[in-house]
Amino acid sequence: MFFIKYMAAINSLLFPVVYKLFGERGIKAWQLIFYQIGIGRSSILKEGLKIDVNDARSLGRIFDYDDSLAHVKGIWEMEKKGKAIKVVKVCPIAYILRPETCLNLIAALEAGTFYPLNSRIKVPDIPKLISRGDDCCIGTIELPYLAKEVADQISPYSTGKQYPLINIPGLNKRLFCQTIKSFLKAVLNFLKHGTKQQMYWYEFFKYKG
């Protein structure tokens, strides 16, 4: 938990500095790192969490896993196959985070994570965010391509409002090692290609200044 708070503080402190020194290009380079880390971890999370990529609530287990690392607490307001909505009211690191950390960096991580798993997920919006001063964070996963009779079914992965914490032996270690590899890969890609690299859903998490 200390490491997560430390990294949250570093990212929040550096964000305005990077933008002032390097502008949008600097932020995009930073986002490319988060995006690559997301890509690197997506298959590991799918295997470790036993994700059904055609079930919104099953994909939501990735939210549950990430939240458990930071002791974030929320409830699932909707747990259908076609749409799952999570509302978070307790985030121990919210007071550290800038809104940009969530909207532009963590969102890049999630885009890199979810897009390889299912490119047909509806690009999410973030209507509420604690770090922006709202009373909660709202996360939505929606699969608009599912037939209505399927989408409206309660997911077999439904846990009710009090979902269990996820603690899978060895998963954290695998993800940590992969994060190091992904970071190095992102740096090498930047040295070769600069910021002219494709990131799916970029308009969703692009920094507008």
C-alpha cells in the first residue's frame, strides 16, 4: 500500500511539471508507458482472474483486482452480462491524486488492458471522480454488441454489492515482473518511434491541456 501511495504522489506531482516542460508530447509519452503496461498485463489478468471477455461483470473483476491493491472500496450497482456499473466511495489515495492522474494516466492503463481483451467494449466515460471533488467514482463496462436478451441477464459472475477481495497466489509477482518488461519496451518504442504510436481509445484519455 505504501508503494501505491508513493507512486500516486509521484505521478500527481510530476504531471504539471511534465506538461510545463514538454507540453502535450511529454504527456503522451507518459501515457504510452501506461498504455504499454496495460497491454502487457491484459493476458495475465485474463488468465489469472479467469475473465469471460463477453461478460461485462466478469471484465469488472479487473476493477476489483486493481481496487483491492489500493484498498479502494465500492459496490456494484449493476451486474448484467451486457453492462456492469461500479460505484466507489472510499479511495484512500484520492487525496493524493490529481484528476489528470485518473483521467489521463490510469485511463491509458485501462485502455491498454481492456482493448486487447475485447475491442468491442464501449469506450467508457467517467461521470464522477473523487479526485475531481465528486462524492464517488463511477466505472462502467458495457458490451453494446450483445443481443438484448443476453445483455439483460444477470451475470453468473455477480457477487452482490459486497464483492470479495481478490488475492490470487503469485499473480502480483507475475504482474510486477511484466510491468518492468513493459516499461522497458515502452521506452525502447519511444526512442524508435517517438510519440507517433497508435493508442486505441486515445481520444478518451487524451490530455486537453
